[in-house]
Amino acid sequence: MPNPTQANSIAQRVIPREQHTISRKDISANALRVLYRLREGGFDAYLVGGAVRDLLTGGHPKDFDVATSATPEEVKHLFRNCRLIGRRFRLAHVVFGREIIEVATFRANSDDGSGDRQVHDDGRLLRDNVYGSIEDDAVRRDFTANALYYTVEDFSVRDYVGGFEDVNNRVLKLIGDPETRYREDPVRMLRAIRFAAKLGFSIDPATAEPIPRLAPLLREAAPARLFEDCLKLFLYGHAEASFEGLERYGLLPALFPDTAAALAANRSGALRRMVIAGLRSTDARVRADEPVSPAFLFAVLLWPAYCRALMTLQSQGVHLTEAQRRAADRVTVHQLDSIALPRRFSLPMQEIWLMQARLMQARSGQRQRKRVMRTLAHPRFRAAFDFLVLRQAASDGHAEDVAFWRDAQQDPDNAIALHPVEDAAETEEEGAEGAASGPRKRRRRRRKPAAAHSAAE
Ligand code: ATP
Ligand code: MG
């Protein structure tokens, strides 16, 4: 396989301290310690990757990675608090209490067969442990913005791929031939969406062009890795932009096939509005430093799929309670083909869905005190209630249920007295989204048999 960028013909650009914004006071003291110690040991050492990119764009790096000419074993010799990890990428972790500084030896994308490198038939990289020069290390990285090196030698930034200019122009550009780089590692398509969303960068046309074509390759990525990448897409404050990026570049069907199909079939757009409302509120929680949970996130992302499965089952005559359970299972099992959602998240996700019908019973004449108390005591009540609030925000329905459960959390008896049971829905809610409403839906369907199908057709 040809190396897309010729490492030996690469020019180094040095951006001196006075021409960039990276200051030592913004760098973790432990990362600086590692940089100085490696240099004292006679090795080259640089801050690299996301930390340099984020510092240049005025962000706060969530971790600090170091690249060095020292081998992992040599790093281990220098630091008592060091452990070696990884097989595909062998790395040194230098541990300072809760902070880990990841130290990676310069690696090459060499394809002369001499090193410890394995390439799959379809071009995917399986193992990649060939050490190289800093130039080699720069060109095997994904985006130019991720391939900048900061050194404490003279506090300059070293650039081998034009990344400094691209960061200034706020553009995300793959290093080398984009199609080759995506074939090597299809997850780079997700990374493109993620960094564009997170940094507010545009994606360079040549980098963007192959994504819709190559999107199906993502299906071959390891489901466990996709789960991790999903968390990075959606739990770091840029979920809405990430989702829109996935839609725009045709990646949604590869990642969430059932949700993509449900959204495509839902002409009213009610399901999409719900997803967007959920992601927006996730972003707001992150900004406010409130906790966010993968269970809730996936309940939002897979809600369209759940509603659609539920409607299909109900139209086949399956009783509501049974249909809900089967829809939840079906959607979960199917999703596991692409994303390895651990059970500790998928179970509460399902509970959030199943509790929706229970919360809707507030208007179905079943609002007995005992049931209300049991619902309030359910460990998933809070999440399910928040979910109902989102559905209200997205559809203008459920207002009475939301009001009831909001009051019930303060004083259940007062809430029961305050909110008389209504017989019929006060707002017309559209098909697919309403399918998960429970008993009310059943009543409505008896009166208006065609209504349940309206939005999904
Ligand atoms: P984040 O803010 O999400 O941590 P990051 O850029 O640090 O962003 P990491 O996944 O931590 O992303 O990777 C660190 C660096 O390793 C990247 O900046 C990039 O240079 C390189 N890298 C990571 N994943 C890949 C990949 N799939 N292909 C090529 N280079 C990669
Ligand atoms: Mg990182």
C-alpha cells in the first residue's frame, strides 16, 4: 500500500513562542514534568495531539499526550510511576494520582514489512508498532490539526503537515489521501464529524467527499470502539452538532440503522425533534456541569427505533405491555450489532422507555395513590420523568402529565387532588411518537383506528 505522504520529503515549520498562544501555565504540571524528565534523559519529547490543538483554539484539553523518541521500555526506566499498556499501540502510562500522562514513542506508517505491522486485506490497520522519526509520527496521525508538536526546549510548535495554518483557518483536513486513510481506519470518519462539531471547524472538501461513499465501512469497526466513540460524540457538550454532522454525511445508518430508518419514515419530523431536544438538553447539562448518563443518551438516540418497533408490533395485534417489552428488546439486540452498549446502560435505557407508559397513566383513570407512590419510588423515575419532559418540549403534548408528576414529586396527595383525571387527550400528538404513550393511545386507536400509523408511513 503506498504511503500517502512521503515522510522524508517533509519540511518542518517552527512556530516560535511569540507567534502562538500556548503558555506553560495552561499545561498540566505533570505533563511538563514528563517532558522535562524525558529531555534530561537525552530523549526528544513533545506535547502532541488534542492538547496542542485545544490549547491553540483556546480550549481546555481533557488530557495531555506526549510523543517521544524514547521506547516504552526506556520511558519505564525513567519513571517509577509508569506502566506499559496496549498491543496494537504499545504505550507508556505515567501515573500521577488520578492523572495519567500517555507517552507514545514516535511511530512510523512504514509499509516495508520490516516492523511489527499488520494490514488487513481491505486496507485496515491491525497492529502498528513500527517506531520512527517525528516526521513519520506526524504523517501517520489523522488530521493536520492533531499533528502539532509543542516542545519545552524553546517553547515552539513544530509543524510537519500544515496543521498550524489549518487550525488558524479552522479547517479539518486529513493528512494524506483521504480515501486511503478512511479505509485504513473507518472510525476516522466519525472523528472528522466529532472534531468539526467540537471545534466548530469546517471539514475540508477533499476530506469530506469520501465520507458518504465510505460510510458503510463503519459497520466493520469494532462495536466496543464505536461505543467509546459515541460517548465522545455525544457526552462532551457538542451532541447536537455531532448528530447533525452524522446526518449530513450519511453516517447515521451505519451507526444507528433502526433509528435512521425510523427517522426516514417519520414524515412529520416529530421523532427527530425529540432526538434533537434530547441532545440539546444533554449539551446544556454538560455546560452546567451536571451529570449525563449513557443510558439516558441512548434512550434518546434509539427512541425513534423503539417507537417504530412498538408501532409495528401493535399493528400486528400484540398487546401493549408485551409489545413494549418486545420492542425494547428487539431494538437493543439489533443495536448491539454496531455498538456494544453494555448491559449496565441498556437495562436502564429500556426502563426509561417502559416507564413512559406508566407516566402517561396519569391521564388514563389509573392514577391511584398506590400506583403513584410506586412510580415515584422507582429507581428510574427521575430519568423517565426527564425523558417525558423532553417529549413534551419536542411535541407540545404531555403537558398535563408533566405537570402532574412535577407536583407529585413535591406532594403526591396534593397532586392527585390538583390534577383531575382527564378522559381524552387535550393535544393531538402525532403517530409514531405517540405510540409509546400507553393506554391513552389504545383508547384513541379504538376511536380512530388509522391514527396510530399516520406518522410512520
Ligand atoms: P480528544 O480531545 O478527543 O482526546 P485527541 O485528538 O486527543 O482528542 P485521541 O483519540 O486522544 O484524540 O488521540 C490522540 C492523538 O492520536 C490524536 O490527536 C491523533 O494525532 C492521534 N490519533 C488518534 N486516533 C487516530 C487514528 N484513528 N488515526 C490516526 N491518528 C490518530
Ligand atoms: Mg486525547
